[in-house]
Amino acid sequence: MSLTEDQLISALQKGDEHAFKWLVDTYQHMVYNTILGIVQHPQEAEDVAQEVFVQVYQSIAGFLGKSKLSTWLYRIAITKALDWERHKKRKKRFGNLLFWSTNTTDAIENCADFEHPGWQLNNKEMGIALFKAIQQLPVNQKIAFVLHYTEELSYKDIAEIMAVSIAAVEGYLHRAKQQLKTALSTYQQ
């Protein structure tokens, strides 16, 4: 299928199943990798990615074309991933409250032990530490870091996705690198 972006959007807005399948096939890895960089659990990232494409299907009729389709997809993916994280934190807080009030041994796991296709790390221990440190970054720093280092997007593209200036993206990335450098200082030689 070879369509321009305008033709693809038009086909999607008309409910063309082939166009939607092409969209999913083309963008599924980008959406999944972006989400995985934020939620850091492969199965959860798959679930959130499915939610992203459901939302795209349901809301494509309202897409005005003021940004590129990929920018819109990134925004939805990031929003869904952040919503998932907020929901997970609320669930964890509630689980911790239950743990203390009932004194059960059911602990809620928070494991960052996974492999991300965007980052190849030889030292698994350092990889775990890196992903835990990324989880601790403020939201805007985490988003900018994930988009730049896993998706290899330019500062300009990140600025458009996040609806901020390029200088803001530079600042987010600078602060993220500084925080990660401090968090990972025990691994530096």
C-alpha cells in the first residue's frame, strides 16, 4: 500500500480496514517502543499499545491534520502510557495500604528487569539500574529522554510532540542526563 499521508488519513477517516491495518503494521513498533520506555514492562506495553490503536480507530475522524500523523500517534502513546503509570501507582498505593492493614504477604512487584529493543546493554545489572533511574525522572524529562534515545527523534520532532520549545527539550534532556549520571555513578569507571 503506497499512500501519501493525506490519502492515508482520508482512508482511515472513511473506515478503510486495509488502511488501518497498514497504519498498525507501520507504526506498531514505534508505539510499543515509546510506551515500553515509559511503563518498562513488556506485557503492559503491549496492552497500552492496543489501547492506543483502539483510540486512534475511535478518534481518527476528529484528526484535523494540524500535525503529522506520527506526531499525533506519539502524543496518544505518551498520554496512554502516562495514564497507565498513574493508574498503576494508585493501585500500588492501595495495595500497600491493604498490605499494612491486613498484614498479608502479597507484595506488588515493581521490577524493571526487562530488555528494551532500543537499548542493547551488555551489563544486565547496569541495565536494570538504568531503567529504574529512568522511572524516577520527572515526566517531561522521561518523555524527552525516551523519544530521543529510544526513538532517535530530533529535538525539533520532540518539541512538536510535547508541544514545547526546542530549548525546553534541550533543558529536559540535559537535566535527565545529569540525574541519570548521578544515579548511575556507581557504574562509571
